[in-house]
Amino acid sequence: MRCSDQTVTIHNSDGLLKASPNRVQVCRGNSVALKFSNRVDVGKARTKHQSSTPTATWLDVVSTSPDGIMISVPDSTTPMEYKYSLEIDGIGLLDPRIVVQ
């Protein structure tokens, strides 16, 4: 796999919340940009690691931009699949995946 930053498009509108792709592969030291198709007020979207995944506080991010969320994967991250949630207030909750190489 060529190591580069990855982008996930988050389709967000009334009654619709979908990640495309739902599962993305990224290398340690790179990042995953969650790009909203519709702007979201700052602080109204957040990601959180799932309890079924080893503690991965790097997945706990609150939006600081109306256009998306940036998830940075530390160099020290154990390669494996990580489950996390994406919640946008008033729209819904997703459970996408990041596979760290």
C-alpha cells in the first residue's frame, strides 16, 4: 500500500448519514479527513473510539471546522482495524472503520 493521507466523504443531510468509503486503510503517521457534504456547525460533530477497540484516544476528535474532521494516526499506533463512531448532532450516528497499516 502506498502511504498517503486518506479522505472519507460524509454524506450528511436530513435523514441521511453515510460514509464513503465506510472502511479506509491508512498508514501510521498519516491522517484521515472526514469531509462533510453539507457544512456542520463547529462542535456539532465528533468521533470517538469504540470500546471494542483498544484505547485509541487519537480517534476522539470534535469538529473545529464546518467542513469536516481530521483524524491523525500517531506513528506509534498498532497496525489493526479500529472501530469508531461518528456522530453529527440532529442527523445521526455511524460506525465506520480505519485500518492502520
